[in-house]
Amino acid sequence: PLALLTWGCRLTMSYVNPTIVQRFIREKALRGPETVSRDGEFSNGLMARAKIVTDMDDTTLCPQL
């Protein structure tokens, strides 16, 4: 199972469909009311921090495509 959350939106699926995931990220990411680029403080159950893919502001979403 996979769940993606953005400000006011969610996408859940029982199997990962990369095309749908990438479309969701490109359409919904970076649309929240705050423009915060710093790392969050959530750590409960976190196994590893996410890596920066492009830069701190995520100026390029899904850059591998």
C-alpha cells in the first residue's frame, strides 16, 4: 500500500503505479499555504530522512523523467 499526502489532497493505492504517482506529485506538490524549505521535525517511527533530490526548494519535481 502507498499513501501520498499534500496540502488538502491525498492519493492512496494498493499497488504502486509510477505514472499516477508522478502525475500526482507534479500537479499537487508545493501548493501549501506556507513556503517552507527546511526539514520538518516529525520523527515518530521515521526510519530514515528523505534525501534532497534537486535542491532545498524542490525546484524540479520528479527530475529523473
